[in-house]
Amino acid sequence: MISIHLKYEIDPDRIADFEEYGRRWVVLVNRFGGTHHGYFLPSEGDSDIAYALFSFPSFSAYEQYRTDSATDPECQEAIELARRTGCIRRYERRFLRPLD
């Protein structure tokens, strides 16, 4: 299994847009064979940092998701939402493996 951890720098004035973006991706990742563990939004402390975590059975399954999602209309709509609203300023992606 491979887990993907995303750290987002978001626009605190666009939290509602980011929430919509996240809701879309939870459904999409699950539809493409992954398991989305959720988005985690600011509560106390930093107001512009959010996280997401999702997993795929293998790195090759994740790569297939990346390939398939690149041409999927719903994925492209989610990406366009973030671009249009500016709710995401930048993000970092990390690949993790569980300790068995």
C-alpha cells in the first residue's frame, strides 16, 4: 500500500471553495480505486494550512489513477474549480508507506 499526504497552503478567504474541491476529490479518489481518508481543515493555529490523506493498494495503482484522472471530465472540473477560485496557493505531496 502507498499513502499520499498532501499539505496545502490555502487562501483563508476561500475556505468554502476549498471544501467543495475536497468533497469532489474524496469521491473521485474512491471511484478510481483508492481510499480517501479525508481532508483536514484549519481550526486553531495556522489559518492557511490544510491536509489530505489517501491511499492506493500499490504505487502502480496510484500511477494508473494519475493517468486516468488526467482525462476524466469530473477531475478536470475539480482542478478548474481550484484554479478559478484561487483557493489553493500551493501544495506539497509526500508518499508514505505503513509500518506493518
